Amino acid sequence: MVLQLVISFSFAMPQTELFWALLFNSHPLEELKKVNLEGFNWSGLSEDGETLLVAYIRNVLYSTSKFEGALNTIEWLICSGASIEQRCTGGKTKLWLKERPHVPEV
């Protein structure tokens, strides 16, 4: 019984690591869906203590070329089990802008 748990855990880890790697690199939704996520811990945190949603959104913000499909991916993550109420336990990001964006007056 113990041997089975160790074997199934060792096979699950590469898929988990692959999914996080694809997520951190803002890969398209189609590629994320190809990963076998059976038994995946949707409330897991990154090494920096970020939730799935925070990690994905942060990475998409840095890549405007991948921003187009981001809302679909965010929706899929939430529907798959990622919580919008989960809190990060770490992770600090500072976004420095070269120039202040124009905000129209209302």
C-alpha cells in the first residue's frame, strides 16, 4: 500500500511541475489543458507563496503579447478549482513603469 502511494506521487509530481512551468511562462490555454491534472492540488502555492491565479496574472501582466487569451485562462483556472478567495503566503512584486500611463479624466 505504501509503495503504491510513493509511485503514484512520483508520477504526479512531474505533471504538477510541468503545469506550474507552463503557467509561469503564460503558455496558451490549449497547452495548459493538455497536462494531466488528475489529483492536482488547485489550492497549491508557488515556491514564492503565490496562488495559481496571482502567479498567472502577474506573469501575463509582464507579457503584453500573451495578454489576449488571459481572461479565458483565468476563467478556466477558476472553473477548474483555483480559488479567488485564497490568500498568498508570500510573493512580492513591484511593477515599475517607465512613464505614467495616461488616465482620462471622468
